[in-house]
Amino acid sequence: MAGGLVALLDDIAAIAKIAAASVDDVGAAAGRASAKAAGVVVDDTAVTPRYVEGVTPDRELPIVKKIAIGSIRNKLLIILPLALLLSQFLPWLLTPILMLGGTYLAFEGAEKIWEKLAHHETHTEPVVAVGPEQEKAMVSGAIRTDLILSAEIMVIALNDVASEPFVTRALILVVVAFFITILVYGVVGLIVKMDDIGLHLAERESEGARRLGEAIVRAMPKVLAGLSTLGIVAMLWVGGHILLVGADDLGWHGPYAVVHFLEEAAHDATGALGGVLGWVVNTIGSAVAGALVGAVVVAVVTAVRRARRGGDEPAHTEPAAH
């Protein structure tokens, strides 16, 4: 009896070790997959704060919370089932889908640059000025935007673990979904409340606290502007990298081969800093590729929009009276 009990305990211990190893493997794979999606995470983090511009402070965190809940629903209820089905039955579609998403990111980044250069940036009316209905509409718009970015994050993550068994893939993607959502919207919540934190510190009796608070308040507009610029760069970089790697996977090796050659040259020529400079060269090459593709798409979309506006105008217009 004692021998049987010892054997049973040994079996349980062995199973526990296997389970622990599996959990470790899932965690490690989820970490690698999340890292691959880092550029889109930066973009997501940069995009979201604009949805609380003009909102009263007491509504900022509730709005961020609503968007975060919508984001996790996007990932778990829409994107995850579709991604798993594709990876199981149509895995060859993952690369084209990734490239479509990369093209969209490149377009978004190039369009934002064009808006800045052409001074065509749009300005939305603050939510507080138009009431809760507009707040609801803004949250819905943010969740729709998140659907696109979340899909890109999840497909990038899935592409990195496509060789794993189905259940392991599902677990990894669930971990990635929660981790990325908590990371993005935790950082967003901190960003949108930093000015309030600064004001609170500025009212303290301690001179050091007051100076720190005043510095935070002065810095936040620049931080938000820098974050917006970083988001644009991230869109071009991530979109371009996805397109380069996707084209290489589909058999068009030239563009990625050029970027990879320059990356290796920088890596080999700069000694201890080779890894960092090689990454910088790869990032710049990817951003340039994203900007080129994005510019082409912006030109096409702009031409289509103008054609549609022209088609909507009356065939004959009378000159305006003066």
C-alpha cells in the first residue's frame, strides 16, 4: 500500500512538473509573441489618448475602461476564434492577411504625415461640449479602431506560434490578449491622468513636490505630441516590416534582401554596438518601405475620394452672385 502511494505521489509530481513546464512554455511563447507586436502596441498606446481630449477629469478613466473592455471583447470574441480557425484550416492565408494589415498601417502613417504637411489635420469637438451621446460615439469609434490594431497584434502573435499545437496556440493568444490590453490601457490611463497628478503635486507644501508637479504639467503637452509622432513612426515601421517579410515569404526576396544586407553590414562594421545599429538600420529600412507603400495608397485613396466628390457635384453649376 505504501509503495503504491509513493508511486502515485511520484506520478502526480511528474504530472505537476510537466504542467509547470507547459505553463512556462506558454508564458515564454506569449512573451515572444507580444514582443513581435510591440510596434503596433506603441501605435495603439499613442492613438488612444486622443479619445479623452476635452473630457472632464472624472470621465477620463471611465472612458479608458470602456475602451479597454471593448478591446478585450474584440480580441477574445471576434479575433481569436477567426485567427485560430484560419491557422488550423487555412494557414496560408495568414501572410496575405498580415500584409493587408501592414498596408493599412502604412496607409495610416503616411496619411497622418500628409495631413501634417498639408495642414489638413482634423479637430474634433470636445466630448464635454456635446454630452454623453458624443462620448458614446467616441468610445464606439475607439473600439472600432482598436479592432484593426488588435487584429494586427493577434495575427502577428499567432504567426509567431503557428507551429504550436492548437490548444497551446489558443492559450498563448489568450495570454497575449490580456497582457497587451492591460499594458496598453494601463499606460493610457497613466498618461491621461499625469496632468492631474502634476496638479496635485503642485499644490503640496513641499517645494520639491511643487517643482516636480509643475514640471509634469509643463511636460505633458510635449509628451503627448511626442507620443503621437512615435505612433506615426511605429505604424510605418511595423507596416513596412510586415510587408517586407511577407513579400519575402511569398517569394519576392529583393526588397527584404536589401534591408537585411544593410542591417548585416551595420552589424558587422560597428563592433559592440552592432546589434543596436543593425536593428536601427532594419527599422529605418522598414519605415522607408512603409512610407513608400503608404504614400502610394494615400495617392490612390485621395484620387478615389476626389473622383467621388466630383461625381456627386451637379453637372452644371451657376456662378455665385456677388
